[in-house]
Amino acid sequence: MAGVFGSLNENQVLQILLHLAPIDSIHLTLVSKNDIFAPKKATMEGYWEHYARRVFQLEGLHAATNADGAVGKSWGEIFQSWHQALRSVSPANALLALRSDTRPSQHVGHRWVTVWRRIKSWLKENPSAKQIKESLRNEAADLSALEKMGALPSVMNCWRMVDGQDVPLDPQVASMARTVNALGEGDQWSHGLFGGYQTYDHEVCTVFLPLDAAMNITQHFCQMLRDRIPDLTENVLANKVVFAMSFNAVKVFFVDVRDGRVYVFTRKRFAALELAVPDSGATTDGFVRWFEEYGRRLQSNFYTMDYLRPEEAPLQMGISLFPNAPPELTVCVTRGVEVRASCIYMPEHQAGWTYSIAIRLVGTKEERGFEQCQLVSRHWEIEEEGRHECERVDGDGVIGLFPILVEGGWLRNRESDPHGQYPSHGRAEGAFRYQSCSGRNGAMRGRFGGAMTFVPGTRKQPSGETFRVKVEPFRLYVPQYMY
């Protein structure tokens, strides 16, 4: 063999090598006793560049970078880096990437590799996300349902990497899915991959659906929409697949499998679906962009693990969609009381937004001038963009609670929880947090802020004069990316 290759020029050798799959080339190199390819380094570079671009769809700014975003030392190193990243996420697809009979449409590309590597790494690094991580299924074995719909390879590649989650759903939703278990006594609803929130009796935690369940739910849900909205035109639901749904079906996400756009169900008669990803015109990468942005938010701790329903802690731990970073999160400290506030747009709810307020003591007793304090009342100012007057809301406590803040936590007792909203009383560690609704406005843009009044000590035994704590205004708006 050495004699045969020795008589060929580098271009001829490269053309021969391109007929070999990466696994064959690797084997050929390993078994070569005469170091055949050592003097043809440029030839091998051409070979690995071809396969790196083909298998991982590397182009533009990503063309010469490895899986960690650094410029590769060689195309051989670049291919190996991306292949190792793929293997860490999807061993089955990693094997396909080395075979010669793999169709171009079966190559998942670097973007999906990066997405799932980022999401799985974040889940692994957060011990409290263990159950979410363990719920992710292996690769989908059968994509024929999507192929029959003429789905884009970039859409199919999502399930080709991870076939949704294995988590129980509300019994009625599970009956639509047919292949998913129903929530039973003791099961938690907070393990959806795409996170959630709760306000009063409105609970959301969105699950990434296995493909077979997604197809079954799509059939039932779309028919239900047609029955309930007679004037819904057929093209609104054409080519749409429900890929994610809250455990109780109150929040539903669709992907148009032929153009990649992502939509969320709004429950509005005049606009049943709302874009959940910025529309970039002719491009067909909306689905992967939606996932990419979500992965970035996890990795940057914009979203964090928390108790989705605070009063049920330590149950219902999940990915909280309340922003954890500015500008969506506002933070203000007044006399040692820190207030963190943010909101979530709810397309599925008539209130428009749910907001979260978290309060805790910071600093020392000497700096504050008191050891503990109790919330007495609230004053909200809700501004609608384009209007000069703002709505003002005053009331006692917050959602019927009057938390008593102490060093490192707050006290749950009859004074702070007069209506027994919490199942047990005692000291609670960490910040006091609650969620409520702000209400829609005509412009669907505005600001929400105000102040809360506290008293040192408690309302029954004050140790000083009341004081006002500022709640720095946060934005009310419809975001480009919706989760």
C-alpha cells in the first residue's frame, strides 16, 4: 500500500481518502506501519476539513473553531473536538458521524451539539437539577412522522439528539400523549426542562415532549382548537407540532416543522399563536435559536433552580423563569432590607404578567438599627407606556402575608401568616418570596414599582418607627424570546 500511495500526488491521495469514512481513515492511519500519511500532512488536513465541515456543518465564524469556541490547531483536532462533544451528548449520533453510509440529513451539526452540551452540562453542575437531567431520554429511534410532514433536518435534529423527557403529566394530558405516565400522588410537577412559575392557582412548568407524545398531543390539541375557535384558519396550525407543553396544558409551544418558527399558544381569539422567537425572515433556524437562547440563559444563571411554589418548599424545585439578572431583575436596599423584583410575560394568562418579589435582611443588626422587622403594607405604581397617569394600588401586607424578616430568613407564624397559607410554621431560611399578577395594559409595555412599609420588631411589638422600602421599578414588556 505504501508503494501505491507513494506514486500518487497529494491531490490524488485526498480524492481516494474522501471515499473513506472517518472511522476507516482512523483505522488506516493506526495500522499503517510505514507512517504513510506523515509526509502528507496537508492532504490529511484537507481530508479532516472536508469531514468537519460536512458532519458538523461548520461554516462562517465557526469554520475553524473547536467545540470550546477556540481556534483549532488543525482540522484533525477540530474534528476530534466536535466528535468528543457529540459523544458526550449522544453516543449513537457520534457513531453515525464516523460511518460512510450516514446521509447528510442525519448529521446533527455543531449548533445542536452545542445546545445539548450546554444544557446537559448546566443540569449536571446543579445538584438540585438531578431529576431534570435524569428525565432526558436518549435519541429518538424513529423520525418518520416528521419526515412525512416534510420537516427540516434542523428541526428533526433536536429529537435526533434527545427524545424529550420522561416525566409524568396531568392525567388528561397524559391520556392525549398516550405514551407518558400520569401524575400520581406524591409526584412533582416542577421537573420540566423549560422551567416554570406559579401565581395563585396558575401553575406552569413546561416539559420537552418525546416525539411520539408530541405527535399524539398535536393531533388532539389542534382538533380541540378547531372545535373551540370555529373561525381559526387552517394555515394557522398547518405544519405545526406541539414540542413542549406545561404538565397541565395551560402553556403550549409549537414549532413549524417546515420553516423552523416557534410559537406559543395565547388563548386569544384574534391571535391564537404568538411568535416565541424573533423572526429573521428567510432563515429557517428559529427552532435552534430558541434552544440556543435558553441554553445561554441557563449557563449565565439568568434562570436558576428555585421552589416554583414557595409555600411548598422543599417540594416543587425546578427551573424558575423569573429573571435572575439585570436589567430584567431590579435590586434595591433600604435600611438593610433588600428587595429583588422581576416579572414574566404570560401569553397564556389574561393577567399578562406575573411578578416575583423577594425580600431579606442584609448587613448587620448595628448597621440596620434593628434585629428584625415586619412588613406592614404595600404601595404599587404601575405605569403604562404612553399614558401620563399611573395606576396606584395600596393594601395591607402582600397576598395576605405579613412576613417577619430575621437574620438569614423569616418567621412563619400566626402573625406573619394569619390565614394559614403555609402548611407548617417555624423559621424559614433564605429570602421571603411571593408571586402575584400585575394585569395587562393596552400598550403591553410599562413599568411596575413602588414601596413597602416595614416596622422594626413586629406589628404587635414595634421597636421603632415605620419606614418605607423602595421597590425599584422593573419593565413590563412582551419579550422576543418566550419560555
